[in-house]
Amino acid sequence: MTPLTKSRIESIDVVRGIAMVIMALDHVRDFFHAEAFTDDPLNLATTTPLLFFTRWITHFCAPIFVFLSGTSIYLQSLRKTKKELSAFLVKRGLWLIFVEFIIITFSWTFNPAYSSIFLQVIWAIGISMVILGLLIRLPYKIILSLGLLIVFGHNLLDIPEAAPDFKTGFWDLIHHGNWSPYELLPNHTFVIIYPFLAWTGVMMLGYCMGIFYTSKFTAENRQKTIFRIGIGLILLFVILRFINIYGAPHPWTTQKNSLYTFLSFLKIHKYPPSLLYLCITIGPALLLLSMVERIKNHLTNILVVFGRTAFFYYVIHFFPLAFTFSCFILYTWQYYSAGNRVIAKLPFLLQFPDKDSVWPKSMAFGQE
């Protein structure tokens, strides 16, 4: 099998670039929205439709990032031996975990003491690469089956999770997560935001989709197949969400009016990524991927640049946001009374006016 020419794979970079641009919207809101650290924009009791969708649209970013990372790995498998690819993925994955712990954490907090270390999307990609690197010698059908089993079956784990006092650190690391803090070292808290199991399944399925970008498929067949898979995932989301039994830990409910009931229908669980979350994010992304392959203009040329430099862009964009936020806090600090310094409880270097300030047990904006 041979991969497509470079120009015909630009569609992957275009879609990845779109995800990178949208991602910045979410992080700007995290730093500068007035209630970013005190409320959840998906909280139907307090949100507005516009605010809701500024958060909801950014749900597409992480699945696209992880899924297309898997696709890129498959394309690399066409140029490398299994042994070479396995070694590369393990080393690359460990490097990404290091970047998450050291560089990304610092870019969020500007705190060289690393009082809080975040396990976010780069960590999830890194550990998933390590796992895929160990499994890469398995037959394609086995990897596909494992990916499908994880993505479509992991919400069965919601059942034992519902039991009182079931929560453990290892379980949070694998599946539950949801902004869980653990003080593994004195004065150093690890915050598990992205448990890795479901994300590893997403990367496996992205890897398996790479086969469509080989000579086994014509451009027309590839676009039709990817489009149909996307439509299928969207329909699966609608059906399962309407039934309201499986695929998400929290059912939708009737709200004060039809618009907010619709928002409840769309409100999906990200930490960990539920089956419904993955269906309604990866499904439209595949539709876009199938259509953008036929488009080439000035805009797609710009998006390709973002897509090809996605990792660099992700790492760098935090620093101006965090720096500007820190300057803002220094400027407005005098307006915060001692009893209202909500941000003083966050793990930023500038927000430790008292020695008892620690990462709170739960954060409103991190709950679903």
C-alpha cells in the first residue's frame, strides 16, 4: 500500500487547523471570561445560549486532535517498519507526557514550584501513543476491534463508578478523571483532567481510518466512505441521546423552554469523553474531512499551516494568554476583597496570598 500524494493529504491538516483555531476560543474564555473560574458555561441554570455554544463548539478540538494523530500514525506505518514505528511512538509519547507535566503546566500557572500538575490532552495523546506503540505489531483488525470495544463500551464502566466510595486514583487515571486532584508528593497535586482509556480508543480508531488514505481507495470512494461513517455517527448520537439510556453518564431533561431542552440534549460529557460526545464531535469532523479534500483556496492554505504546526501552536499559545491574564490580575488585585478572591484558590503563582490556598476539591467549571 502506498499513501496519497502530499497535496491530497492536506485535508487532514486543514481539519486539524480548524480545530486549533477553535481551541483558542475556549482558552481565551478560560482566562478572561468573568465567571470562567466560578461557573460552567454548560450550566443550564446560569448560562445563555451564546455562552453555551462558545464552550460546546470547542468540544470538537480534542477528539479531532487525538483521532487525526492516530491517522497520522497509520500514514507513518507505510514508511516505517513495525519495530521502528513502535520505538518512535513510545519515545514520542514519553516526550509528550514530559511536555505536559513541565511546559504546559508552567504555561497555565507560571508557577516554577509546580504546586499543581495537570494531566490534559497532551498527556492523553502521549500515553495513548505509548500504548499504541506497544500494540502496533498486532494485526490491523485486532487494533480496530480494540478501538471499537473501548469507544463503544467504556460507558459500561459508568455503572460501577456510580457506587458509593468506588473512586480510586488508578480508576480516575484510567476512566473517571473529571478534574480529580491527588497529592502524590508533598505540596504537589496532580489534577487528572483527561483519563486516558477512551482517548486511547479514539487514537486506535483514527489509526485504523488511515487505511482510507492508501491506494486501496480511490479519492471518490474514500470521500464517500468517510462521509457515510460521519453520517452514521451523527445518527447514532441522535438515536442514543433520544433513548436516554446509554452513551452518557447524565441524561438530558426537560428544561424551562424548548431551546434549553435542546441545549440539555446537546450537553455531553467530556471528562471522560462519553460515547455520545465522541459521536457528535467525530461525526461532523468526518463530514468536514470528506468535503474539504475537494477544496483548495487561500483560507485552506492558512489552515494547513495551523494544522501542520498544531503541537507548536498548542504549546506556544498558552504563554501570551497566561502572561496577559497575570498582568490583568496584578492590575485589578486591589479590587478583590479577601473574602472574594476566588482565583486565589487556583494554582497560579500570583494567586497564593495565603499559605492555605490549595487546588479545591472540585471546580464548578470542570464538572458535568
